[in-house]
Amino acid sequence: MRGIIVGTSLYCSELLKQAKEELVETEFGKVPVKKIDNTLVIFRHHGSRPPHRVNHAANISALKASGATELILFASAGSLKPEIRPPCFAVVGDYIHLDPPTFFSSKISHKTPLVDPNLSKELFEAASKHGKTYKNLTYWQAKGPRFETKAEIRMMAKFADLVGMNIASEATLASELDIPVGLICTVDNYGNGVGGATVDQKDFYKAVKANTKKVEAVFKELLK
């Protein structure tokens, strides 16, 4: 069974509003899980929870307990490179997260996080039908909730292509549970200072809303 975690861009989706929802209890907390046909869906922010307070352990555990055998992670990201021009889609091939979460806080276990190439291929093919899509990009996860400084963006751009606040945590935890993951971002803005851009919350949400229909179209392609 496929599990999908989505962000703010699909809150207004009629498809998800009508989906059956079940409250799944985990050792990390209760999580509302929607089901559409044979696909499980979670809104990561559970309404308006800020990025640094998202309960990733509960979300991933709830999908695992509900029978998910693979995960697709949707998120918004900022471009770190002038040539990656928003709006567009980006399939993530690798990521950097310097403070990753873990399920293994009481025992030694060394897992190597991986992004599944088959899911990545499927994501690229689906997104390419609905807009410019880049593949095999590197994502840098920042903590949030604030946007990054220009100096931070310059540093990140030396090592990554995108910056965001969530999916590296989710991918790491999924890998610890041996669940294959695919990661796709809507690139809604430039990072602070890239190409002279200044990041503003109002403009960010406006861009996210403008891309909603395209995100929903890709989401529908991935339902099983």
C-alpha cells in the first residue's frame, strides 16, 4: 500500500476533503490518516503546526501501522540556484540534514538513508506531464520556522539545489523502518538572496496557492 505525506498546497483539495479519515494511535501520538482507494494520506502539519513542531515520528509510524509499504513525500521548497527557476517541480535524489531525527534513541542501529530510484522515476514521469520538472536534485533541510538568511543560503547553495523544512526528516525515519521513499518538491520561490530575491511570507503563500492545481494533478497521477 502506498502512503503519501502532503503539505499546505493540498489543504483545499476537494479530493482530500471527501476522503475517509481514521485516527491512528501510535506511541508518539494520534494521527489523522485519510484513505483514498488503496492510498493512505497524511497532512504533515495537521492544520497549522509549524515545521519545527511537526511530529514526524508519529506520522511515519501511523503510515507504517496502517500498512504503508512505500512512501511519497510532497513538499514546497526554495531554489538555491538561479537556473532552477520557480515555479517548477523537482524530484529529490539525495538530501542533507545536519540534525536528523531517529527512532533509535535507546539502542545502537546504523541505517543508511536512501531515496528509492523506482519511485523517483515514477515521480519524474508524473510531474513532467504537468510542468517543468528537474530530477536528482539535492535538498537541504533547515529547521524553520523562519526563512534562511542570505549568508545561510549562500552556504547551502555550495552543496545543495533546494532548501526546505520537512522531507529529510520524514525520509530518514522511513528508512529506519525500511520503507522505500520518493521525494518531490514544488519549487515555489528562490531562496533568500538568490538572483536578488527577497523571501516574504505573503509572497510565498501566494506562490504555493498558485501551484495548487498542478500539485493536485500530480497527486492524482500517483493514487493507486
